[in-house]
Amino acid sequence: MLDTYLQNEAKKQFKDWTYEGLSFLLQQAQFREMAITALSKFLELNQSVEFTYNNRYYEVFVSADSGYVVNLYSSDEKDEYAEFLEENLVDGGLCTGSAKDAIKFMLDR
């Protein structure tokens, strides 16, 4: 049933979902997998996604080469181009797995 719901929401491109809502679901153990699945679907559809988890700010986007770039920031501050500030970068890396793997890549760091 969850898969059908997420497929229907993906068709609508998660139009009514908010990053805040998904970030809240990530914090709840019983909804974490659903939030990860939804974020990965969003990533597949939009080529990038941002979310908050454990007071860290995540930016995930499709790499120009292969896989996904995953960046982790200490602050949600952005510059005049709506890009995260590099001085707040805590960690980052390249995930060559699936979109779901990319979402999970640094969640427990």
C-alpha cells in the first residue's frame, strides 16, 4: 500500500509535500523509511533535493559524471544565488549507488 501511495504522489511530483514535512518524518523511526523513499523519488524526478536531519542540512544532486553528490552543511545559510555557503560544509562525497543510497549516504554521520 505504501508503494502505491508513493507512486501516486510521484506522479504528482510530490506537489503538496514540503521539505519540512519530510525532514520531520526522517526524525520519526516509524516513518523514516517512507521519508527516505519519498526523498529518493523526489531526487529522481527533480535531479536534486535538500532536507534537514539531526540539525544538519543536506544537499543531494545528480553528479555531472556519475552517481550523486551528497553535501552536508552545519547551517542553512545561502548566498545571493541560493547556494549553500561553502564555509558551512561539514562533509561531502560521491555516491555511485541509487537515489535511495544517496539519501542514506550520510544520514548517520
